[in-house]
Amino acid sequence: MSPLAASEPSGPSEPSGPSVPRGPRPEVRVTAGALRGSREGGVAVFRGIPFAEPPVGALRFAAPRPAQGWSGVREAVSYGPPPPQAGVFGMDALAQEAPGDDWLTVNVWSPEPSSGAGLPVMVWIHGGAYAIGMSGLPEYDGARLARDGGVVVVTFNHRVGIEGFAQIDGAPANRGLLDQVAALEWVRENIRAFGGDPDRVTAFGQSAGAGSIAALLAMERASGLFRRAIVQSAPGTYFSRELAADIAGACAAELGLRPTTADLSGVDPHRLAAAGDAVAAKMDQWADRWGRPAHRSILFAPVVDGEVLTATPWQALADGAGRDIELLVGHTRHEQRLFTLIEGMLGQVTEEQAATALRIFAPGEDGDRHYREAFPSAGPQELYELVHSDWLFRMPTLHLAQAQAAAGGRAHVYELTWPAPGMGGAFGACHGLDVPLVFGTLDRGQPAVLIGAPPSAEAEAVSARMRAAWTEFAAGGAPGWPAYDTAERLVRLFDARPAVTAYPERDSDRIWMNHTFPPLPLIGG
């Protein structure tokens, strides 16, 4: 399965970070009760705070319900258990090593946990192909971003895979998105206690997290929950009801069951996740029915179901849904390179594989020809990576900004062009490289492979510029370069030598300019 995330998990961990002078542990009171956190890296940290009831038992596959209160002071020093995961990168094993069903929890880092501080708030939504991910990964530690940027950072868990995104009869669609709405509602109601301003909330996320934020922009239920949004490498995959239902049926059939709440509610969640893995392992069998998602081993995505999500983000933004939300959107230059490496194809892509990729993923009947004419000197690997990068991440992300600008809204665009130095530079500016740069977690988990240990002065400088832009945008809506428009199309390039220039991927933009990224259909049945 090709994940929509770059992080190799290191697993949930106990609090870590630079030591600080001993002193009283911070305490706050939220609507559900009192919390006692810790002090790490110069900030107050609170982990594992329930924002909704565990979605198990009678609440299995239900919309989230607010967490019940508690008496006394609740210890908030450890991450909550992650939801069941797909087996990518061993995430399923990590989830089972941290048992418990209290999957829906938030974590908060604050430089000033005082109800009168009024700090900007940044709420992170993790990536992971809508099938994996947890807030306790070390690269998502918010201490440095909170301390250096003067912001309150929030991360949280939400349901993924079959639990969160499968189309199940008798259950609401897009339960993972509904969990995200519930977490943002918790932020609105409680963030003052941590020093945050509920009227200055920025949702930010990468990959499937960015795709989730794009969906939230189109959802009426999320209206008013955040003022700004940062969308990093948003995938263009949104499913039709028919496609999502067919995939859910295939997953349930692995257990001899139907995709209904009656059949699936009693199945152990980890066993159900394993059924999804079994389908993912033989996706080539489904290519004639599921099309492009099968070719990329993508089992889950937000579903345009007509109720929770009534339109794709591009349609919604073009219709003005996000006009009052300030956007910062962007992608990396070599999005596909990470997956090429994972699949062992770097330097091995054949002309036949490139031609197949162009035939399947390029837009329109003449997409193959358009790519070859636009990039006449490109070899098989470059063409292969270009069309995959464009279809899955680069063009969907750019089109969000274009739709926003066309509707009279404001969007700032960036491209990360700085190549990761790890493995002799083989990664390029790959998918997921932006995550450690934004958080400043350059030496943890997979980022240590991408960036190298110890991080170079150049890596630290690029990270500092990205963190400053993100926190300045969260504070006031101005990241430090002009908004995107259809005339000048100015974007910020993050590199060793930063620049502001016209959008550089002009050839890809021309090839995809008329594509609308509709919900992906069921093409056979």
C-alpha cells in the first residue's frame, strides 16, 4: 500500500524534550474537569485529553459524542492509545502495543497556559492515507513550534481506515471527518484555558491531513471552527458513494460478512483493519472496478456522500464556501520520489511503466502526448514521477488556491524545493519532508533519515523560515509573501536560497488546467 505520509513511525512515547527548571506542574480546568500536565522544552504540555467518548461498543461506527466529565485532577502526561491501524510501516503493531479504546484524545502545547493570554492556536491533522496515523509520533511534538512561534499547538487522534472512512450501511459516512469536527469543537470550547484564542484558530495538516482540511472547508458542520487553514500536499482523492461502498464490501467479504453495522460492530477492530490490509495486498485484482485508487493502493478517502460532505473541496471553494477562510497551500517539488524509493523503483522505471502511468493518471484522452510534448527531454523515471506527483498531490493542491482566488477569497501558495540531504540526496524535495521542517523535529524518526543526523545548519535555516511563515500566518494571516492571483501567480519557494516567483510548475499547470478533480467513480460492476 502506498501511504499518503512520509513518516516512519517511532510509536507513541512518554513526554520528552529539553529539560527545564523544576517547578510546579501546570494545571488547567476544561469543561470536563481539571488536568495536570508537565513542563517540557519551555512550554506546558497536556497529553491524552479525551474530546469524545470511546467509539466502541454501542458507539462503534457512530458519530462522536462529547467526553464525559471526571472528578478530581486527571493526569495528562501520556498520549492516548491510537486507533486501529493498517499494517503499513508496522503501524498496526504499534497501535496494539498501546492498548485501550480511548482513541479520541487531544494534546496541547502552550507557552503561556493562562486564560487571558489570547495566543493564536494551530490545530494539526496528521496524514497517513486515511488508513494510518497517530498524534503520538515524535515528529508531531509541538514544543518547538509553540515555544518559538508563540502559539498554542494542538494535535489529536481520529478514526482511520475502516473505523473512520469505510462506507458502512447503518453508519454515518466520513466518521474520521466527524471526529475532526468534534476535536475542533473541543478546541473552541476549551482552548482559552491553555492560553489560546478560540477566534484565532488555524487548522494545518499534511497529506491525508491536508485532504481532511480541504474537506472541512466544504463541510457546513465545520463552519466557524477555524479562521485560517494551512494545506500541505493535499491528495486529490475523494470517493463517490458507490466506489466507497464497493471497497467496504470487499473488506467485509474478507471476513465473510456484509458492510453493515450489524455484521461489523462485533468484529475486533484490529481484525477488521487486517481485513483491509488483505484487500490492499491484492489491489491489482480490483483495477477494472476501482480504477486509479487501485493502481495506487488507496482504500480510503473522504466520501462525497451528499450529507456529511456534499461536494468536493474544489467545487465548494469555487462556489465561495471558503471565501472567509484565509488559506496557505503548497506542495513539495518531488512528491512521488518517496514512494518510488519505498517501492524499490528509483533508477529502475522502464519506458513501459512510464507509459502505463501516463495512460492511467494523465488527464484527458491526450494526456500521454501532452506530458511528452511538455517535457521532451524527460526519461521514463521523470515522466513516471511527474504524472504521479501531479495527479495525487501537486495539481490538487494548486487547484485549491486557484478555486479560492477565483471565488474572491485569499490564498498564499508555496513550493518546497529544498532537497533532503539524506541518502546522498536521493529523496529530493519529497512528500512529507515539510512535516519535520514545520515542527522543527529534524532529528526524530523518519526525519532523521530524510535530513540526516545531526541536522545541518542549512536544514535548521529552512525549518526556521517555514516555522516563522506558518506561525505568522496563524497570528495574522500574512506569511510573508503576496497572495496568489491569476495574473502574477506568485508563490514562495522554500530552499537554501528562498525566493518569491511565478508558479514554477507551469507545464504541469497547463496540462491539468481544465481538470476538475471530481469524486472518483466505481467504473465497473
